[in-house]
Amino acid sequence: GIAMERRLEEDVFAVAGVKYVMVLIGINDILTGNATSAGLIAAHERVAGVLNGAGLVTIGGLMLPCARHRKWTAEKEAVRKEVNDWVKKSGVYHHVVDFEKAVWKEGSEPMIIKEEWSEDGLHPNDEGYKAMAKAVDVVKLFQ
């Protein structure tokens, strides 16, 4: 979340013609640190506020399931789920894309990404990214 805030100038505002921005942040903060739900939600609010304030169309992406990842714990999963639920319900983004559902191995609990779509249990391979792309309703986004 924090790294994303620092990258807005270079990744968004320095690029001519940007109208839409997808925000998918938090999972690395959760898995490799001690990120809290409150901290990540605050980061989402700040990032969305800056982007919305600049007149951009914002799209919040739900974090991917990651229970097969070596750094996963039940506590970290609770943070991931709480932040995803907040992104879905908060209204800070113009649109939300459910990447969680797009790559979830249906019926798995805790939630995991389909094995054939990720070697490390978190980062999608080409097939996983194709599934994520299919989750984006471009007609709805670009109306």
C-alpha cells in the first residue's frame, strides 16, 4: 500500500492520457510484513482520494487468494479478506473487479489460487493472468 502511494507520480501522473487506473494493492504488504486491515484500508482511501481528485476513473481490484503461499497464515488471510470486503463495499472506487473469484479454486477453504495458474500460490502465470483479464468487464468500465 505504502509503495503504491509513492509510485503514483511515476506510474500514473507522468503518463500522458491516463483516464483509468486499476488499484490492486496490499498482498505483498500482508505476506511479507505486518500490514493491518486498518493500515491497508487507509492506504486505499488515500490512493483513491488522490486519483478520484484528479478526475480519473478508479477501479479497485480484490487481492488474490494465497493460502498455498509459504508465508500465508490464518491471521494474514483474515487481513486479506477484511480488506477485500472493504474494497467491495466502500464505494471509494468507481468500479471493483473480483480477481479473488476469478482465480479461486472453487470450494477451497482457506481460499487458494488454482494450482495450474500459479507456481508459488500467489503470483499468477500466463493462464492465471488470462483468467484475471476475463474478470474485467470492459464494456461496463468504458461506458
